[in-house]
Amino acid sequence: MIPVSTSAAPAAIGPYSQAIAAGGLLFVSGQLPIDPATGEFPSADAVDQMRQCLRNIAAIAEAAGASLSDVVKTTIYVTDLSRFAEINAGYAEAFAAPYPARATVEVAALPKGAAVEVDAILALKGAV
């Protein structure tokens, strides 16, 4: 297992790695919508938060020599599934066909009061 981290994404807020490379895959921990430059959410809006989560995943992917085009699976955690269509539109901005496999789950709460959190698995083309 090889830990992957970057200052271009928020530091882990607990005993976990931003990502781990293993077996040709990159496992990116759940990313909250924290802007690493400010340490804050971009806004309270769930769509803005989705976009920030994906920017954080993209930064971690880049640190491993990958990009969002290498994402094979995501899980989206939301606190209000009634916003799914809007959140889905924000998510779609980051990906092109063939789209990653995905699960979306409504949860009672997320760390720091976030409306959205996203984790990802990426296929790595080379060694990290």
C-alpha cells in the first residue's frame, strides 16, 4: 500500500489517508467540500459542494499521476436526497462517457455539517 497525499486537497481530519494506491487502483477517501485554500466550504449549496468534492478528488488523482477520466467508481453521500437532480447535474459536469459506476446514499449527517461527500476508486496506469 502506498499513501498518496497533496496539499492541493484538504488534509485528512482523522486517522486515515487522503488516498491509498494498491493493486493498480487508487482508493480516495471520502472528500468533503472543503476548499484547501480557505479551509471552508465554497457555500452551503449542495451543488457547489459537489463540485468542490470533485475538485478535491481531481487534485488527489493528479498527485497519483491520474485524472478524473480514470475514475471507475464513486460513492456520493448526501444529506438531502430531494436535491439529487441538482447534485447529479453538478456531478455530470466532471465526467464524460463512459461514466464511472456509482452509488448515491442519503445519510443523516456528514462531518462538519457538509451536504455532500464523495469517495472514489481510480484505475492507475503506472506506478505511483
